[in-house]
Amino acid sequence: MSTPRHLILMAGLVILGAVLRVHNLGNVNSRTPDERVYTYQAKTWLDSGPVGMRQLIAEYKGDADTKLYPPPTRVGMIRMLAALMRWTGKYDESVGAKLSCAASLGSLLVLALIGIRFLPPWAALAGILLYDVFPADLGIARRTWTDALVELAGLLLIYFACEITRTPARRVWYFFFALVGSLGLLVKESMPVPYGLCALWILWVLIRQRQWANVLILLLATAVGMSASLWWLAHQVGTLADYVSIVKGIPGVNATNPYALEYASGPRYLMLLAFWILSPITSLLAVAGLAGVMLKQRERPLVFISCFTVAYIAIAMAVPHWINLRYVGNTFGSVCLLAGLGVWHLISAGWTWLDMQERKPFAVVAIAIVLGGAVADYLRFQRYFVRDEMVDLSIKWLMDERNQ
């Protein structure tokens, strides 16, 4: 149970994370090709509207080089970016970076809510501290990419799934779940993965409890939401066939993309190495937290968060030439929450095993390790992303940066 003291500390950590993200928003000296493409697509929409969107689709379908970059089917991102351009009067890549930063701030708030609702208080605090300085998330929050928006949608789905499976009778969560999952599809075609994992968990719990009415409500809500999203996307890009053909072709294009072959290829375990390179303490603590949940702490929300994290990373590892932490951004928050649980489990175990006079020094050392890991993560972000201007989170970039 969270006390006022825990809530005050949580508020302070959320403010810290927000300050770090906003502070690092303006220290980007160069933009990536993907950022320039998203900006070009949004400006095309502003200049030409639906006609411009059809032109982007035709260009993407007819030009092999254009297929190496983000497809214009991510209309939700394009339209939000265009609206922000119109509102701010600015038309460069920094506009999309502000959108990513805002989404990252939203993720910070949602993760804090998940921690308060479903984790032991001190585990939640440790997890938010580690998320504040998680280098991959700080790097994404300053770029005009879809990943920050997708991460926010994924965390909302996790939160709604936890609420639904804790109190299935509160049916309002079913509609919020379907709304966020369906809107997420407008931003990136990979959203059915977190949406589907969360929906499968909810269905499994509801079916076990024989709550057939709620099963029907969930299926209807998600079906209506997905149908509406697909209809809107098809209308924006031309036809449903256009949309489906482009999305179906993305894995094949990626498999022949020179950048993916050089920078995101290798043995599948390198995805786990990528986490280790950027945040070793958090990675170790997340493994400890995962073990603690599976062996000792069987609360349903924690089991779901653990299973979601493992399943999502496993799916990404199964896709060839996909070793890029940007593609598993939906797990950044859950990994940090598991790391917070790892801290809590280890300190609780030490508290049980040690004599009274040894507990205080042990707690001081444990807290120092967590704080030291957090400081090291932030310094690593500053070195990799700010000083050396690393432009992506693919494995080759990370390994080259580590070896410098």
C-alpha cells in the first residue's frame, strides 16, 4: 500500500524524469534519415492533403530506394506531426522531437501509475528511478520517430490489461483498451503485437473465470475499433489493398535493406546484449525481478508484466535483421519495473537472512548500487547519444560505441 511518503517520492522521481527528457531535447546536432522522411511526409500532407498522401503512396510503391525508409502508411504519426507543425509554425525535424518528448513524458506518468497500483511501493520507486535514466528511452525521446508514441500506447495497454484482469466487472476499461490499441495501429503497423499480447492475457483470465459476457464485450470492442482504424487507414492511403500490400512487404524489404543487414543483424542473443550494453545494472536487476515473480510473487499483474516482457522480446528476436532496441521500446517500462522488483526482492531476502546489526549496512550498500547504476546509465546516455551523437539503437551502433 502506497503511503503519502511514497507518493511524494514518486512525484519527485516523475519530475526528475521529465526534467531530464526536456533538458536533453535541444542538444541534437544532426537528424537521421528516418526523421527527415517523417518530416517530409508531414509537410507533404500540409501542402497537398489527401492528394499528397496518394503521391507518397505511389512513390513508395514504385521506388525501391523509398522502401528503405518509413512507409507513408503511418498516417497517425504523419497527421499529428503535421498538426503540430501548423500549430507551432515550425517545419523542421525538431517539431517531431517535441512530439516524442511529450509521448515519453506520458509514458513516465503511466509507468508511475502502474507502479503505484500494482507493485510494492519501494519496488515501484526503484523502477521509476531506473526508467528516469534508461538510456534507450532518453535517446528516443529526442528524435522524430514513432517509437515514443508506440511505447506510450503499449504502456497504456499494459495498464488497462492489469486493471481489467484485477477487476473484470469494471467494463469501462475494456473500451479504453480497445480505443488505445486501435488508435495505436494508426501510428505504426507493429502495434498489433503489444495489443494482441495484452488481449490474449485478458481473454485467458476471463475464460478461466467463465466470464463469457465480458469475453464478448472485449471481442466486440476490439473488433469494432480495429475495423474503424483499418477503414480510416484505407481511406487515407487509397484502398485497403494498398495498405495491406505495403505492410505485408515491410519484413521482406527489411531483409534486403543494406542498413538492416549491416547494423541490425547477427545472432539473436545480441538483442539481450543490447540491453546489457546500455544498462547493465538494470538488466541484471530485471532478471532478478523476473525470477522473483515466477518463483515467489505470483500476483496476476506482475505475472502478466513479466510474461509480456519476455514474449515481446522473444518475438523481436525471432525476426531476422531486427536487432534494434527501438523495436522493443514497448518493454522499456516493464523491464525497469522488473528491475525495481529485483531490487525489492534482493533487499527483502537480505533483510531476512541477516542479523539485525547487519541489515542497515546491507541496505545502504544496496541503495548505493541502485543509485550508482542510475548515475552510470545517465552518464552512458550522455556519452553515447549526446557527446558521440549515436543516431540509432541497432546492435552494431551499440557495440561500436562500447568498444570505443
